Amino acid sequence: MKNHIPLVAFAAALVAVAGCFDEPTPASKSVPAEQRVYLSDKGLTELPAVNPKADYLNLDRNALTNVGGVATLTGLKWLRLNDNRLAALPDLKSLVALRRIYLRNNRFTAVPETLKDLPALTDIDLSGNPIREIPAWLAEKKGLKNLSFSRTQVTKLPENLEAWKSLQSLQLGELNLPDVEMARIRKALPGVAIVF
């Protein structure tokens, strides 16, 4: 029993993981109102003009298939694009301050490669997309804190998970992972709160 996580620590980890992809509470406290843009639930099919000084952009639950204009918002730190119709992202390398990107429930069949070029990125949510594979470059990306691939078609993680040891949470819920793969992931990431 000495290798089991204490119940209190396990409960704390679950609480941390459960809320890690909710809208960050500090956004409303640390980002001035004029730099927060909420355009969720508007039925948008194209990106409207957005305050170029925006730090936080919420475009959840629209019908967007293209968000090319987002690349001009170079001060953006949070980008929410959940529940749209996106299958690809534009080149986002100009978003050097972007820390959190939420892409849940879209049409991505692969992890967008443009995420590789975002040096400040800490949180990525790609759950609910028909992604089959997590590329090796993402497993080598340093500085990540929270990742979610729940409800995707991933059945195996990259071999080298060394850079992910600094993760706080890894959500892999509702995946068809073999027991041996889950054991490998747990062994490779002993200090990470993992949800299978």
C-alpha cells in the first residue's frame, strides 16, 4: 500500500484537474474590462473586428470555421474557441504571449502544428476532437501545465514523456487506452494528476 497516493492528495488532485479548463478566474480580476472580449453564443460564422489590445477572447459556441484574424491580436493571453466548427488554425506564431488555448469540441483531426511556435503556452484543451495521434513535438514542448485529450481517438501517447513531468494535470478521459499504456503513462509521469 505504500505506493498508493494518499486519499487527501488524490482528492486535491481531482479538484485541481476538474477545474483546470474552466474559464480562468484571474481573467476577470487581472485583465482590464476593455481588454476582455466575450463573443460566445453569438451564432458567428466569421470573426468580427476585435479590440487589437485584447488579452482575453472568448468565441465559444459559435459556428466558426476560420479564425485567421486572431493572428493579429498579438497581446492575446487567453483564447477560447470551444464548440465551433474548426478543423485547422491559422499561423499563430505572432501570439507570443498566448498562455491558454481552448479548442474543445471542434473538428481537428490532428494537433494544430502552429501550437509548436507559441513559447508562452501552458494550457491546451483539445478534448472532443477526432484526433488520433499526439505528435512527438508536443510531448517535447516545455512549459506546459494542463493538457486535455479526453474524448479523442488517441490510443497511445508518444514514447518520450520527459518534458511532461512538469505538467499539473493530464486529462485522458474516455480514451480507448490499453491497460499497459495507462501503466506506462503513470510510471512516466508520477507527479502529474492524470484522469483516465
